[in-house]
Amino acid sequence: METPQYVYIFEFKLDGTADEALSQIEDKGYAREYSADARRVFKIGASFSSETGTISDWKVQD
């Protein structure tokens, strides 16, 4: 998601961890195209629980 001031990169995992989601953002280079962008980039990793149907874990890196 992009706004005039920020870029938000989300990765969601089902029954995984927020750390796994953040690792995928890094491993796949999702933020690479924004490396020269003046906007602040936030990487958000979240895990959905199939048991509860809610977000069970989330982390943000900038």
C-alpha cells in the first residue's frame, strides 16, 4: 500500500509466524523497488490463526 509519505509492505501467513512473514519480505526483495524512494517504508508481517480466525502475531520493521 502506498501513500504520499509512506509505503506499507504486508505479508500474511496462515498458522506461521510474523518472523516468517518478515523473512519472506526480505528474501523475495519486496521492498527493493522502494530503496531510492524518499518515502518511509514499513514492512509488516502478520500471522493468521486458523484455529481462532484472528491475527495471532504481528511485527513491524522500518
